Amino acid sequence: MGAIGTWRRPTTWAVALSTVLTAFAAPAPSPAVAAPAPAGPGLAELPVAVDGGAWRSGHVQGIALDRERGHVYFSFTDTLVKTDLAGEVIGTVTGLTGHLGDLDIDERDGRIYGSLEYRAAEAFYIAIFDPDRITRVGMDAETDGVLTTVHLAEVVADYTADMDGDGVFDGNVAATADHRYGCSGIDGIAFGPEFGRSGGRTMLTVAYGIYANADREDNDHQVLLQYDVSRWRGLGRPLDQDAPHTSGPRRPQGKYFVYTGNTTHGVRNLEYDAATGDWFMAVYTGVKPHFPNHSLYVVDGSRRPVLGPIRGQAEEERGRLLSLREGGVLHGPTGVAGWPVSGGQYGLVSLGDGRFYVVERGRRQENGVLLETGVARLHRWTGAVPDPFAPVEG
């Protein structure tokens, strides 16, 4: 036997025993727990501009930023485009025959949500894209397993409402008394807290599209629905454009109204800004001469909804009313405040620190083909009049 303190090579059986004891002492990693996603770029590292490419498609409708993974998603009406922060295309989802509008990301699970309309079929959906499955250009919306859809019955009921009582629904027509509140479907969507409850549960807010019609008075509110998507488990269905499904929530958790005057197509892009707690509504300007017809309205997130009259309805109606933030230009006759000139109609993303990506729409010809483009450019919110967004220089 060697002296005390002298090292001796362990025997084979000792090594084996040590290995067994170590295995029992240290728990093995669980295969059910996913490895954490790599940390995305910090706010200071985000680029001044991200190019969404050029596409033989409809014009750009909205964007979503996945800051955790460093991806940007562009909606081009019938095509979803996924890029990295350098503007390199990672994949696309094609084959949509409906209208894909505004986008947002549920940061809790990274899925991309978009408004999806099929007016002829009287079907309106929230499209939910699985970002991890979008890996190549030309993926099919129906057959490649990248998309599920949730039907919104509340929107269908308002869109198809026979408001003049003649027993005939006039369909996808703006110059009609039909469509409750002038509803043409849905467009702007955003995740944020329940209205009037700062720090409350996260809700998906869906804004109505609204027909431009100067000959009626019941279409002067923006209509916003709030849904708790945690209750949607089991409701999503694969998209089948030949046989639209009706699986979805029976009603929203809340329905709200914002008095702005009629705008063309309602809220084009909706965005929640964590820095202010406010909701930004970028619109195409309206056509009624007795309203200010601004390009941007901001809902004051610090004020709780109040029950009050929904103006202009044929029969007296009350609903939960939201207040506009002070600022911009106040129109005395109507009391409507907003900003006359503003971007964001083609895409708007808040970074939560006073900066926003504002999307610029463009077009170009390639080999005789007209292509639609979209570039997200970094801006800073100033609140200035007429345009409250100032470009950030690179």
C-alpha cells in the first residue's frame, strides 16, 4: 500500500462505480425542455432599414418584427415574406386568394398573426403562421402546414347585416346602407393589454375595415374587438379556401368604439406602444368634408372605456367608448384630434423606446413586370405636426 497522500491510478471497478454514482447524482437534461432561443439583437443593434423585397403581388399591408430571432415578416396582400434583419429572404407563404392585411407577433410563443379576408365567401379569419416552418420560398398556405386560421363570427355578423331591412344583403359594396357600422371586414391587428387595464392580460385587438361612404352617418367610429387567444386552443383549422370553415370564438371578450369620423377602409395598421401605453391607428384618410380626415389617430391607453352612445345609429345604441390622445391637430367642430400627415398605413411596429419601423410602399419594373416593394425604415416619435414620425439617420 502506498504512503498516505500518494496518488494511485484507480482500478477498473472503481472507475465504473464512480461513473454510476455520478449518473445518479446529476440529473439528466429533459428532452421535453427546448433549448432557449438565441438572444436576439438589442434595440441599439436593429438596422435603420429592412428591405422586404420586390414581389409580383398586391401592395405591402403590414409587418411584424421577431426581435428574439432576428426576423421580419411582410404581408404583400396574398403573400407572406420572411426575411432576416439584413433583408435576405428566408421564405415565403403563397397561394392565398383572400386579402392578408396587418400583422403582429405574439411574443409569448413567437407565432405571427394576420388579418385574412374572404368577402365573397363571407368569411373573416385570423391567420396564424408557424414561423419555424417557414424555411423556403414558395411554401403553400394550404398544403405545407405553416398556417392555421380562426374564424371571427362577430365580424361576419356585422359585415352581413341587412341594415335597410329589405331582406337582401348587398354584398361587397360600399354604396349601400348594409354592413353594420359600415363594416367591410378586418385589417389592423395588434397585441397589447386589455383596454383600460395597464399591465393586465395580453389581448389580440382586431380593427374593422370600414367602407368609405359619405352618405351615411352610422360609420364614423373605428370598431375594435379584443380576444384572449389563450382561449383559442383547439379552434384553429388548416386553411381550405374551397370550403371555408367557421371554427372560432362565438364572441370577443370586448367590443369598443373610437369616434374619428369615417376613414377609407377603417384602421389599416394598428399598433400598441409600450412606451406610452397608447394605441396607434394608421388610416387612409376619409372623405367626409365635415371631419378632419387625419392620417393617424392615437387611442389614450391610460383612460378606461366608458359606456356611451354610438353616434349616428338609426336606433339608439350604447357601447364601450375609447378616448383619443390629446395632441396633433384638434378639430373643434367634432372634437377629433389626430395627425394630418403620417406614415404607417403600410406597416407600423413600435420598438417600445420611442422608435417605430414605418413601412414605405414602392413599385418597380423588372423585365416588363410591375413589382410591389416594401421597406421598413426606422423613425422616432416626436408628436410634431403635421408628421409626428421623424426618420432616424443611419
